[in-house]
Amino acid sequence: MAPLIFALLFTACGQDEPPQDSAAPDPAEAPLAGECPMAQDLGGFLVSSEEGRSGVDGAVADGVVPISVLEQIASEGDCRLMRRNNPYCDPACEPGFTCDFEGACLPYPSNQDLGAVTITGLAAPVELEPVFPGNTYYDTSLPSPPFDAGDLITLRMPGGAYGPATLYGVGVEAIVPLDEEWSVEDGVDLLVRWQAPSGAVNRGEIALSLNIDQHGATPGTLLCSFEDDGQATVPAGILQALIATGVTGYPSGALERRTQDRVDVTAGCMDFTVASPATVRVDVVGYTPCVSDADCPDGQECNLELQICEEISRSPHSTSSRR
């Protein structure tokens, strides 16, 4: 999904009741096909619920940006280690084009006009029109929280470039991590805990993301998908592989309880996510992020380019380098 950039478009009055859909499936049985494969992912729509902030965001392009397709370099249990690669074109591509992994320049994917998109089953029904230029969709006028756990949420796209299409989601409970910080250590399993859902209808999964190489040329990202039962283990082996890809900058971690549905369209795949995200502090044992030497322990200095503390060089003329 593209980063959220919200603006008010349309919100029905709270007193109005959304139309009843006799064909709507039961939330416990609604078909949820999951997320799009990266290589076919054109974009989609997200309904996000965070404490004090809710919104809808969407955009669907006519192609996939090559750099957004990550390479899987390791997997273990419920986790995958993904690496971002950087395509190279010589000569460089002209404006409006992007480089693929074969060294060829392609037209940069363009967001499409999907027509009027409606989302029902939320605290207030939403109707979105594309915002020009860019054909993006967004709305931040929803109540917070924007949905109740277990409620069926339906996105309909009657026309436009890829219509008609119907996608489903189910409201999820707010995610509550039970750990203030994850301590990531080479060779040690990481136990991740969160508050298990209490509702009878729970269609959500737990997605974990972990980034510890913020300034690497080809950084790795750890992605895990867990059953929503309150705890899971990130295996030591995959954490060892993650650390080996590089540690730079300030690490970040996130948990997300979500449902996802997708549909194939002419140019690829689009999806619909209903989610409750939360961030978690991350400490990588043996590494200290920094923005100045004052952040570093005795005997180390800050590599400002990589924002990581390193041993002080013995030669006064040498510079810090990534190990």
C-alpha cells in the first residue's frame, strides 16, 4: 500500500442507515483470499484503525514498480526474510520511466481511475471519488474506531478501469502488544506476545515486520504471519540471517491484526485490507544506533552515514566503515 495521505471527500450522516444487502455473506464465512503476490500487486485499499486516528486510503496502478518486488533470501517457520534489490539501467531512465531488473526502462506505473468506490459496514458508510491528479482515494473523517470487531466490511467498485469488483473484510479488535520492546539477539529465539482477541468472530491474522538495516544498499526486512492466539516465536535462525544482512540506523518493529481479500484484474491483482497496527521498540543486542558520538558507549564513535556506533579507529586519518 502507498503511504497514507488523507483528506475529507465524503461521509454520510451518522443518522443514515446503510442499505441492507441481502446477498452479503456471514462475517464468519465471508471469502477472504489474502494479499496479492508482490509481483502482481497493483495496490489496493486499506481501512486502518489506530488509537485516535482512523482512515481509508487507496490507489491501484496499471503496473508493478520493479523495486517494490522484494527477493526472498531465507525462510523459517512462519517468517520470511526479504531483500530489496535496486535495478540498474545505463543510461539512466528518463523522467516518467523506471528501471526493471533486466536493465530496461519501462513507463512508470500510473494510478487508475476506478470510479466511485463505496465501503459499507463501517461506523459510517463511505463513498470515495478519485482525487486528481494521481487517482488516489482517501478519507479521514471516519469515527474512531471506524469498525466493530466481527462486522462484515464490503468494498464495491462498480466501474472504472478494473470494475466491477467486490472485496470483503471483517472488523478486527485493536492490537495490543504485551512487550514494550523486542530484544533481537543473534542465535536466540524471539518470543512475541500480544493480547489475544476476545470476540467470537475472529478472522484476523497477525503480521509482524522487523527492519534493522535502515541505511543499507539492499536492506533486509523480516516478515512473519502468525495465527491470532496471543503469542508466537520468531526462530533464532531467521534472526541470525536478518542480522547478517546488516544493522544500521534505528530499528523498527510492528504488529498488525488484519484481514485481507484480493481480486485478479486485467493488469495484475488488487487487494483490500482491514487492519489495526501498532509499533514496538526494537533493540538489537550488541548494536547502538546514533546521531552523534554522545549516543555511543565508551570506545565507540558514531558512523553518521549509517547511524550506528562502531569501534574507534586506531588511525586518526581513517574513517568509520560498515563491518
